[in-house]
Amino acid sequence: MAEPVIVKSSKTNWSVLLGAAFIMATSAIGPGFLTQTAVFTEKFGADFAFAILASIIIDIGAQMNVWRVITMSRMRGQDVANKVLPGLGHFIAILIVTGGLAFNIGNIAGCGMALNVLFGVTNETGALISCVIALGIFVSKEAGAAMDQVAKVLGGLMIFLTAYVMFASNPPVASAVVKSIFPADYGILMLPMITLVGGTVGGYITFAGGHRLLDAGIVGRENLQEVNKSAVTGIVITGIMRIVLFLAVLGVVSTGAKLAASNPPASVFQIAAGDLGYKFFGIVLWSAAITSVVGAAYTSVSFLRSMSKTVDKYNSYVIMAFILISTLVFVSVGRPVAILVLVGSLNGLILPITLGVMLLAARNKKIIGDYQHPTWLLVFGIVAAIVSAYAGATSLQGIAGLWK
């Protein structure tokens, strides 16, 4: 594995720190994120604000644990796992790469659907065009910097356009604020809350930014504050997008409007802002999908780098092959819904495994050296691991019916 060059903290690092935060955030904000938020908001109304707030708090704890251990140990997630238990890192790498590939098929499908909304091209043609654009990012010798910039620009664009729709929908903000602390029923919100946790920091997602910081050399105790800042920023960006979209949907459903079952978030944008809103949805969907394609490919392949010198040497080319394979599967086979749901459920089980490994490593001096991992973060991590394990187990219950 190529050793990261340690970079001392400076203002010039902020671009990388913000880029890492956006890579993580935009990896989480994919087509599924948009649909999930719309469906839950329609079902639970203003009470869903509690699930969002609680999940953000748990997400911060989980992500800070993972990013701190990665950057303080100067090792990628799979290498930390192998130090904890030989062979465990390879097992986790296989899980994450398999899940990342399956999700990327869905992300590519989202790209195709978005360009269909914007330009009327077929889903397959839209997917191929998006594939070429994604490949172009990794052709550059400065692929890391290019990835940072794309994530920041498109992430900001998603939030801005969704905010426009939010204001157009005129949501009951006061009610949402009150319900974020005092919902009508705490019990029924536990499942959506832990589902949000799995969707934000589950699977490969929480490693996306951590591995980016490692590759950029932002490691060691001298960069600890910078790592903390980037980790929290990533969750805050995701949370802002979730809140803005939630309020946009809440404004629509509060009027009694029903969302289209075939595409709930699209109907939110169209009902709130007409045909212009529908086009805005196309832009938001494409931005969410293409950044998720890039984030999933980059992070999945990063789990293979320490397993193969060839992959490490030709990292950008392997990432491009990952994206190309995802596209070809979608174009030739279509979106395998049952497989995606199955892998999505299994992905919810990856977080407690990976987070558990990080918690075990956090106090292991052979892994993290003289770094002192705070107890409050360990407690945060344990809570996140427990709720994500429950979420993954619960999400598996409906799988059998898909295969009958």
C-alpha cells in the first residue's frame, strides 16, 4: 500500500477537508436518499423531524470514530480490520466492493432517469453519457482534486435547488421544529431513524471521506482537529440536504396532495414548483446519482488497494473499470431490483461490523500509537453500532418475499 504523505494543518488544507466532507455527503445523497426521505415524510409528517435530528447526532458519533481511527492509524479501513483480526479486512473488503458495485448499478440508473427528465433521452443513453462524464474525472492526473471539486459544486447545487422548492412549498416550519423534540409517538419513529443512520454512514459511505483524507496525507495527531472538522461537516451537509428536502415534501403533503408512488420526490418538485420544479428535480437527481457513482467507485476500489499492488498502482484505471462495469450491467440487463434490495439490506449490516472493528482498534496502541481515543466517542460508537445492527436485521425481514 502506498504510504500517505503527512500534511501539516494549514488553511490550504481546507479545500481537501471540505472535499472529503462533500465526497462522503454526496455518496450518501443518492437516488435512494431522495426517495426514502420523500416516502418517510409523507408517512410520518412533521414527526419525521425527530428521526432526522436523532439520526444526525448518531451519524456524527459513528463517523468521528471511523475517521479518527483511519487517520490516526494511517491505515485504510480494511488494513485496520486485518490488524484487529487477520483476514477480517479482506472479508469486509469483499462485502463493501460487492455492495458498492450493486449500488452503483442503481446510481447509474438514476443518472439515466435524470437525463431522461432533462433532455428526453432514453434511460440507457443517459446512463452511457453519465458514465463518460464520470470516467473523465478519473482520467485527470489530479483525479482527487477533480473529485473534490465535482462533489462540492454538485452538492451545493443540489441543496440550492431543493431549497428553492422548499420555499415554494411553504412548509409548516414551526410544527417541524416542535416535533423534532416532541413527536406524537417516539416508538414508531425508531425504525425510520435507524434506517436513516444506515443510509447515511452504512456500508462504504462513512469510509469515503476518511480514505480521501488518508490519500491526501491529512493524518496524525497534528491534523486531529482538521479531521474532526471534516467529519462533522460531512454529516452536517447531509443533514442540511435531508432537512431541506423533508421540509419541501412536508409543505406539499400538508396541503393534502398525494405523491406519485412511481416517483415520490419528482412529484414533490413538480407539485411545488410546476414544470420548472420538475426540471430542477432532474438536475438534483443527476447530481445526486453521478456523485454517488463517483463516491461508490472511489471508496470501493480503495478497499482493494492494499490487497493488490496492481490495483494500488493503477488505482484510477480500476475505478474507471468499476464505473464501466456498473454501466454495462444496467444497459444490458436493466435494474435488478430484487438484488439491489437484498444487497441494500446486507449493507445495513456492514456498519456494525466495520464500526465495531474501529471501536476495537481505537484503544489498541499497536494500531493507533499514542493517540488517546475519548470515552465519549466510544459510547457514541457503541450506540451507533447497536442501532445500525437492529436496522440491518429488521430490513432483512421482507427479503424472502422478493424471491418467491
